[in-house]
Amino acid sequence: MEKLYTKDTQAIFWNNNKTAIQRMLDYDYTIQRKTPSVAAIVAPTSGNKFEKFSLVQMKL
């Protein structure tokens, strides 16, 4: 079986857990990851369709 997690692994968040998403992006910046760990945010029950997160050098 291949590795479950690699340096290129990305996550899809179900529901808009803002704190967890921002912490993950902060960690990406700290370890100087080239691409964000967050690939998508799926929040079908949320009224907010857009949310801003920051990853100092990357715009999401």
C-alpha cells in the first residue's frame, strides 16, 4: 500500500471550520509548503458562499 500522507497531500474540509482551516494554512506557511494543504472547502449547509483565508504568499 502506498503512503497515506506525503508532502503533497491535500485535504478537503467538510463544513466551514474556519479555525482548523486557518491553522492548517498557518502551518503550511511555517514549513514553507509550496502548495496549500487545503484543496477545497465543502459547506452545503452554510449561508456563506465565500470566506477569506490568508496564506501570506498565496491567495485562496
